Amino acid sequence: MSGSGNDFIIIDNRNSILEETTLPAFIAGVCRRRLSAGADGLILVERGEGVDFKWRFFNSDGGRAEMCGNGARCVSRFALLKGIAGPEMSFETDTGILSAQVSGNRVNVTMPDTRNLRIDYPLDTAGGRVTVSSVHTGVPHLVWEVADLDGIDVKGLGRELRYHKHFSPAGTNVNFISVKADKTIRLRTYERGVEDETLACGTGAIAGAVVMAVKTQLLSPIRVEPMGGGYLNIHFHMADGQFTGIRLEGDARVIYEGELWEDAWNDGGMKAL
């Protein structure tokens, strides 16, 4: 599935069909571009208590991640299409229980409240001192407003900032943003765990919206344009610098459904799982 260009492999694991001991290697294998199915991340749908289902989310390197906004939208539509949940649902994540509403291929999902918001502070880089902001939107994000979004070296600067000592040891996701005349935010993101630019990032879109709401008094909802096309709407309540009631609205598209062969995760350069 794809959420604004952020793509995911989603597996119904309610009957525990995957081997836990080899799970990280399996995920890294099937998420490889050109050598396998390829994806930015992988989502397991599992049984939960008091909710429609539980998810586990993994980045393409096989590492567990607490939250993914675009993935949350995709898994919600998957659950509806597979009869796991109705059009209004709740599901368990590492950051708590989320709710979602699905209408066609548009999904509106609750997101965790933000924390650790810091606006416009200096950060030393190899190219000199820059001014950035940061916020935790379920996962940590740096936000850097730039003049030339199309010309920015997302991969080079993103990798440097992702591993910057200021964010050690966990690191951070890195978002480069600019604001259009109509107040729409354009966004490019270097994602931790993917270790590359992705075409969209839901939690990054929220981070950019929150930062610009403080800096320029933008009101909810804020429209964000990711590189993958389309748009995301960020809804929120803001009072005394605190953001609550955050909802992420955007598309969730089914690309294909199929059966993975063992070759998808096991090749000559990997041990048999």
C-alpha cells in the first residue's frame, strides 16, 4: 500500500504466521528495492484486546519504530478491506491506542500529542551554524525551513543531521520545509530507519505543521504537500503552546496483493531463514 508515496508491505499476522527469531532479517529482505517487493516499511496486523487489532511497525532496515502516520492510514484501510474492522476503528500501537475513520481511499487517523517542542535554536553542522526546530510527534523530528526546497541536498544533509550528536543516541528524522504563498507547506523528509529520502512522511508533516503554526500562527487544518504528490491535512487544537487532538488525513492506496516467495527474502547473499 502507499500513503502519499510512502509505501508499505502489510501482512495479516493474526495467526502468527511469521517466525519471530528471523523477523528482522525477513523484513530487511522483503523491503529491499529492486531485489524484492521493496518498501519504506512493513506492518504486521495482529490480535489486540479491547481494540479491533494491534499493529507492529518496522522500518525497512528491520528495526521497530513507535509510530508512522502514513502507515497508520494504510493499515486502517487494509483492516476495513479485509473485514478486520469497520469504517470507524481503533487499534493498538507502541504509542497508545489510535482511532481512524475510512471513507473510500481517504483516511483520517488520530495521532499522539506532540512533546518536546523547541522553536528556532542554533545547531552546528559541517557547513556552519543553522537555525532549526524540533518536536516529537510519536517519533523525533527536526524541522528546517529552507529557501530552496528543490535544490536542497536532502540525502547528504539529512544523513548528517539524523546522526547529529545533539540527537544522540536515538537520532532523528529530518524535514526540510518551505511555505507557499497560499500557506501550504511543502515537505521533503530524510527518514531514520529508511536512511534515505522518502516521498512522504506523516509524522514529519505533523512536525512541519506544528512548527509553522507556532512560527506563523497558521490555523488548523494545515495542508502539507509531500514529494509523492497529493496532500495531507493536519488537524489540531493549540492552546498555550500545546498541541492536542491531532489528526492526520490523507490517501491510502492499495497497490497490489500477492504471495511472497522465499526468494523475496532469501538470496545468495543471505543465510536461509
